[in-house]
Amino acid sequence: MASPSSAQEVISVHGSGTTNPSKCYWTIMDQMNIQSKLPIRMTYRAVGSSTGQAEFIGNGTLSENMFGSGDIPFNAEKYDAFEDSTILHLPVLLGAIAFFHSVPTGEERLNLSPCILAKIFSRKITDWGDDEIMKANPNLSLPNPSPITVAHRVKGSSSTASITKYLNQVCPEEWPEELVGKTIDWPVDTIGCEGSGGMSDCIKDRSGTIGYIDMGHGHAEGLAEIELLNAAQKYINSKEAALAGGIMAAAENAALPDALEGSFADVNLLNQGGTNTWPIVAMTYIYIKQDLTFIKDPASQSLVKAFLSAVYSDEYITQCEQEFGFVRVAGELRDKALSAINSIVVSPDAPEWSFEIDTEPRIGQGDYVISAKRQAYSELEQDSLVEMIDTLALQIADLQAQNAQLMSGSSSTQARETATGNSFETFIDDELDEDSQVKSALIMSAISIALWIIAILGFFVKMVSGGSGPNAAATANPDDGVEVGMN
């Protein structure tokens, strides 16, 4: 067995792939970094499913990452190309992709069918006051005109692949097969947004915008969600579906391979039946080679296996459900994943990592033990600061909703955009009466102050965490520079 050197070289694990589970992975990795007695460094590059697959393939023999992750499986051609090695698709999380908007609807929900969505995204419908939209939303009151801005992901996005496949599957007459894929030719009057953070900003910064993002990111940003018509002809949102078990139901109803060594190319979780089933569900996979001896350091080989075990452990994965809105795989699918992890081959001298959850005297002090009893004080301070930021973010969302209601009667495009925007500027519309102008000015000033406080707290979070923790990354916008992903 390999033993730690006197210099205590850092043991590394590095993965890359979809942005969708990035906060979940970062959180688990950050915990393991702190809980290890030996110096370890675990990182995950949120660069999207396409890049994660490309780096996992590498030069065809040697992967450029230790594991990849994606919200889409390898297609048949890419899967068959791994003829000299066995790869595993480990299903980790289920995520709902939803449509979010910044239409000033007040307390009214916005109901849309798949075919209306197809017409909106193809630009056949360009105004929220269109007859088809109003028929599904008879109580909706909007300014006239109310132009629709369509936001889409740029580059190769698995969320784009999911929503375009869904629209084609449910409404092929309005969304043809040539408009299905990770990248498509969007109409010229739509706007492109990078990463999940970019998509959130696109929706928030311009009133009347519609876009798509995973439910965890969308609701964390305080975005309003479209009520989508599912296969049971019920208007439902992703939060309601999740609470009713409608996300796991999509996986339970879908046809999956018998073994995780098999091809997942034909797996389809879209528009599955069931009263509360969410119609756009994507499964997040970890791509891993069954033989990890291509990784030079034996300790890193077995640390990869330890990370995979943590991803399925109640002690680590539960927070990803509670904080980020994911649904973890369960039952037979989880059992298959754990069995597949046990089948992964490492070098004979690779140390075996273990976890200490309850106190184990002496054993928990071992070199290759990840101990839940080992913490850092900075982590407590960081959590407190992040909680303050979350509280302020909720208050900002409430203030924005109040201001959007005030501005909803204005014909000024700038007024409506500023009302829902996330910026430090204030704009008061002279079309409003004096009382409304004063209220709007006070609301926008409060939003501006809160945003400055969040920026300052975010700086302190980065200082406390050394700029490397998951919460620090989230506060500093982890999607800056992100290429692709489901989110």
C-alpha cells in the first residue's frame, strides 16, 4: 500500500462536466478536503456536458479528466468507440428543467402548453398578449404591447438538447427534428446566454423574457416559473411536481439498461406519464472508467472511488436535495450504482479510503480516513455569511416583485426592465403618479443598498474560504466563463 511521504504531497482528484450538479459536487468536495487528515485537493470544472465528455474521451486512450459528468449519456457512436475500456454511466441525480420568465403577471400564474412554447421559441408568437396565450390565461392583465424576448443557451448545452427534444417529441408540427440538439440555429431576434448564471441574468435583466434552466438554479434566483402542461394534461410547475414525487416518477417510468456498463444512448425521461410527473427531466451521470490505473497516483485512484461513494451517501448527498433542489436516484438504480463502484479496479498498492461518521477512537485518526468529526472554524463563519446573503436575496426578490407590480401599468420599456432587473441603477418613470414614483424610488434604493451589502458579504465569504469553497464559488457566480451545461 502506498504510504504518505514525509513531504505529504497533495493527493488530487479532478473532474469536469455539466454545470448542473456543480454546486453539489463542490460542496461534497469541499467537505472532504476539510475532513481529510492528509492534504487532498478535489476540484470540478463546470464546463458543460459536451466538454466533460470530450475531456473524458481524451485522445481515445487516455482521459484528460479523472471522471466526467453530464446530463446526457454518450451516444451510441461515442459509446462504441470505447472498445478498449469499459465505461460506466453512474446515475447520480435527477434534475427538472423548467421554463422561467420575467413577465409582470402579479399574483397570476402563467400557463403554457408545449405547442405554445414551441411557437414562442420559434418566434411565431412574439407578444404575451397573443390570443393563444390569453386563451390559456384568461385572467392575465398585461400592457399592450408586451413583446416576448426569447433567451437561449449558447454553445453545446444539454439543457438545450433536453428542451428541444421535448418540444419535438410533444409538438413535432411546430418544432421539427432539425431543431433538436445541444446546439441549434436560433432565430436572429433571440438572445444567447452563457451558463446557468448567464441565463438567470438574461431573464432578470429584461422584462418579458422567457428562458430555460434547471429548477434548482431558477428558484434559487427567485425567478418566476411557467406552469407547464404535462402528459396528463395538468398545468404544473417543477416545485409542485418534486413535492409530489413527479421527478423520480419520470425515471421509474422510463426504460433503463439492465447494467451500468451498458449503453444509455436511448434513455428518455421526457414527457413520461403520471398526474404529477414533470415532463422535462434529465438524469445527471458521472462517467467513470472501470479501470482507474491510468491515473498515475494510486492514492488518487482510490480517492476517486471514495468521492463516488460519498455522492451516494446520505451524509453527503442529502444536502444537494435540500439546498439545490435535486432528486437523488434511489432504490434499485442506487444499488446498481454502488455495485458498479465496487467493481472499479485500482492499483494493488492503492490505499483504501474510509469514512468516519460516528466517532471511532484511533481508527478515525488514520491517514486515509475522511472524518465528519474534522471541521474548520472558517466553515462555520462562511455558512453564517452565506445565510445572511440568502436572506437578503429573498428580500430583494420580494422588493422586485413589488416594484414590478407598480411598473406594470407603465408603457415605458425601460421602466418595466428596470423594475425586474438586478442592477445598482434606479429609474423612475414619470408616467406614474407622484405617490407611486416615491414608492418606486424607495424600493429601488433599498434594492441598490441590499445589492451592495451582498457584494461586500460575498467578498468576505471568499476571504474566509480562501476563494475555493463551494459557497464562495456560488457567491462569486460560478458560471462566469462557463461554456455549456444543463442549467
